Amino acid sequence: MLRQLKVALSLLTMLFCASVQAQQTYDDGARWAFVTDAKSAQLAIIDTFNFTLVEHKKLAGIPVDMVVSDVQSLLVYAIKNDPSLYIWDLSNNKTWSMALGFQAQSLKFHSNGAMLAVAGKDQVTVVEPLTQKVVKHINNLASPISLNFSSDGYRLMITQETNGATHIWNVYHDSLKTITMGNGNPVSEITLTPDSRLGMVSIPKDHKVHIWDFISNKDWKWLDFDAEVARPYVTSDSQHIVLAANNGNIKIIDAYSRNTIKELNIGAKANKIRTGWLERVAAVESRKGLHIFNLKGDNKITLLPTEGHTRDMVVVSDSKSMFSSHDNSSDIKVVDLRKLSGKTDIKTQLIQPNHIVMGLTNTICH
């Protein structure tokens, strides 16, 4: 009898564990990171609390872009040569697709987590993935297109990077107007301050940065550099603008006083920029690796070498750690932004980790 009871308890335990595993959900936006593979349809799910691989999921294809809605617990992605959106409900593990009629190139969620802007080659469509409702079509655009919702939810910025023409759709009044970011030459993707006050682009050909004031509806500042400048970056507290040029020069500007707070040189062409640890630390990527430094104070730079070109960089919601994916490595690099040092890499078991997406990060409008 005792033996039979032990067998029964063992079976119940196995059934319970299998049930828990089947019901695994990923609707805690602050905890999970989703990593795509550039060479397969596999998706790696990372636990950012303990820096471990949880499992793999198979997607419908290799994502061109992927985003997460915290509010509705949705993961949405588009794949190459497929005129559809693919949606995964993270709270109940259901999946479905939504026909678009065009190939999506980039995706951006509204702050309400329900509306999603989808950019194609010559159009933008705003949809609601949960209800599969089409909200707005905006046509006759020119690629590449930069998308950004203001954090207050009132405006969708659609910037034609070929000439800086920025179409501003008022979400609640359904009105459309156009301004020119830059001077008519090609521009970077647009960056907005999280307080929805300023918008900015770099103008690579002219070595300039143009900052626009959306409150006063006029120019806020033009900045000149000695080399091409990467896309501007703004800290999540809207306090600091970080600008990085091809010759390695870094300039940090106060987003309220317009004063230059700090200048330094990382000794290499700067590309991607992120900030963290409560917005006091910056990480700038170059061919040499990741350059980590404080936004204020001394100019000490910590270099963390990487195996290849950086594909993506994401700072987790508590701003203490940064994840990055790199060419020629199947691992995710983890940086401790408090100690300005590297942590143990995360083994993804992917062929080539690519996009890193989290529900909550400290990067709001970049």
C-alpha cells in the first residue's frame, strides 16, 4: 500500500509539473527578454532576474522587427516577404496572424499598448493587433521611414529619412501636418525626449544635429560637428542628450539649459548609444566594443571588447544591466552598469542572436 501511495504521489507530481510547464506565461514585462535569431525562426526567452535561458519558441519565420506591449501582454512581429503581422498573447499563450497587404519594415507601439504603427515601403498603417482593427492609413511616403509615438500618446511622428519631412498624426483629433526636420538632406531616425517636448535628428552629410521644440513649434538648437553624427539619444528622464560622432567625439547636452555638460573621445566611430543605472551611465558601441562612462564627472572610459558588430543593445527596466547581441557569437553579453564591468554571458543556443525585445526598458522614445 505504501509503495502504491508513493507511485500515485509521484504521478501526481509529474502531472502537476507538466501542467505548470504548459501554463508558462511571459506577461511580466520587467522580467523577460525575447531574443530573435537572424538565421532561424527560433526565439530565445531569457529570465532577466537570474540571467538564464528559459526556453525556445518557434516563430512563423525570421522577424524583420518585433515589439512587445506591456499593457496588453502581446508580442508582435513581422517576417520577410510576408504581408502579415504575427501576434502572440503572452498571458494565455495564444497566437494568431493579421493580414496587412504589404511588407512591414518597422513596428512601434503606442503608449496605450493597444495601437501599433506599422511602416511599409511607402505607407504607414495603424492597427490594433488584439482586435485586428485597422485605425488609420497614411500613404504616399518615402522609405526609409522612422516611426515614433510621443510618450504622452498624442502624436505619431513619421519621418522620411530621405529628406527629413516629418508627418505628424494627431492620434485623438485624427489630423495630419508636416514639418521639416533638418535642412532637406537625408537624416537619421528621429529621437523624441520622453517628456514629448523635443525631437531631434542628425544630418550626416552636413555633420549637423537639428533639435525641434514641439511645445513652441520652432527650432530649439542646431549643432555642428567635425564628422557624421549617429542618431541622437536622450535619457529616459529627458535630462540629457547624448551625441556621438564618427571621429569618436561624444558630446552630452543638458536638454533644458542647452549647455554642453561634457565632451570626450572614445577613439573609434560611435554607433549605438544606451544609458542606464538611473540615467547616470552611458554605453556607446563601436567596432572596438562597448565604451562605458559616467554622464557627469571624470572622463574615464571602460572598454569591454566584443566579438563582432553589435546588433542590438537593451537596458533592462531597473537600469542596472544591459544586454547586447553581437556578430560571431551565440551569447548575449551582459554589462553591469553599476560597476561598469561585464558579467557572465548568457548562452542562447541560437545561431546568431539578433533583436532583443523586452516589455519594459528605460529606453522610451528611442
